[in-house]
Amino acid sequence: MDERSGWAWRVRIAVAVGMCLFLVSACFVPDHYEAEIRFTKIGAYGITYNGILVHAPLFSEIAKGNVNEEEAQTRIKGYVAQLKQDDSFKEVNSLGRGRFQVKYEREGRFIGEHQMVTFVSRQAPIFRLRTFEDGRISVAGSGAGRQYADKLEAVGLNSQGLFRVVTDAEVIEHNAQFVRASTTPGFTVYDWRIRGFRDPPPRLIAKLTVDPKTGGPLTSKNVGTDSGAKDDSDLDALAAEALKKQQQK
């Protein structure tokens, strides 16, 4: 297993998730959104996000009166340009105060070295879809906001929305609140209604029927060789543990 699929790499991502809010760096918080991840048992996927992204540090500084209007507008234009660098953002419109109405659409297939998709970014993912060598596939919500809910709520931030996963793969673990058959035969819908930062982050693990790197049949050498999916499924816990260790140094 290479470093990116190992514990060290997952801890680095977790530290980024936690330190993002802890150090008030460039992080986005989702709100009033509908997010949907679709993936098939043979490795194709689609992701949509329609809703608001709030740049938490800028929103906080404006709420505290630490940023004047001119500086705020300059930074807002910069964040709009930053998001538009990703072609999957089909629409990005400023709502003021560091809030952006966005439409995000992405489709693809896991093959070769392309084995992970993150939204909004790898450094500070709101949610992530990734595969494992043994054929499992994991959907994980960050949940980092739970660690800093008091601070986020103190400046007037909240996170509410619908998070949905639709798949025809065999799901072996999930914490969805609602499960139902899809109108598309053979597919199942898993829903989470997010009402605030303290809600458990979405988590789902399923089995692909193909080798995610080659697209060919899974072989006996693949199955059961990667234990990372369970460790990877709760980015919130990883962030908390990594931050605790960092603060103890």
C-alpha cells in the first residue's frame, strides 16, 4: 500500500481538516444545500452540490467588524475566482458576507491512480469518496464542524442540508437516517438530513464488483487486504485525534 492509502496520509488530511477551522484558514462550510453522490458497483460516479458555501473565516471577521467593506469585496472576488478554477463549479455567485451560492457537477470513473474525489478540496474536504484495494468504496463526511460548533455558532454560522447517496453496490455499513428503493431499478437511496454542526457526519461503505484500479474482476489477492476503509470512514474522529496529538507536542 502506498503512503496515500496508508495511515500517515489519512492523518495529514485529518490535521488539515481540523487545523483549517482551528487556525481560521481558508475553509468553506456548507449550508442550505442538497448534495448527492451516485456511484455504481463497477466504479462510475457522479457528484452534485447545489447550495451555499460559507467562507467561515471571512464570515467570522465580518461579523466581528474586523474587515472593512473594501477589503471584504476584494477577498470575496478572490474566493469566487478560487472556486471557479475547478471546472466542476458550474455556477458561483456571491451572496455577501463570505457566502456563495454554488452549483457543482462532476462525473467520472475510478481507474488507475484516480481513486479519490473530494469536495471542496483535498486539504479541507466537506465530503470524500474513495476506493480501497480490496474493492470497498467509502463515502465520508468531514464532520470537523462538530469540534468547533460553539465557535462557529457564536458568529452566526450553521450547517443544514440534505446529503444523499444513490448506488447499486452492496452496502455493508452506513449511518443514514432514511433508506429507500430508488426509482431506478436496482439502486438504493440513502439520505441524511443535516440540521447542525453536531450531527454525526455521513458515513457509508460498500463493495465494488471490480478492481477499482483496473476495472477488471476482483481477485483473491485483493479481497480483504485493505483495512483502511473503516479507519477512513470518520474524518471527524481522525481530525480530533490528530489535533490532540499536535497540541500535546
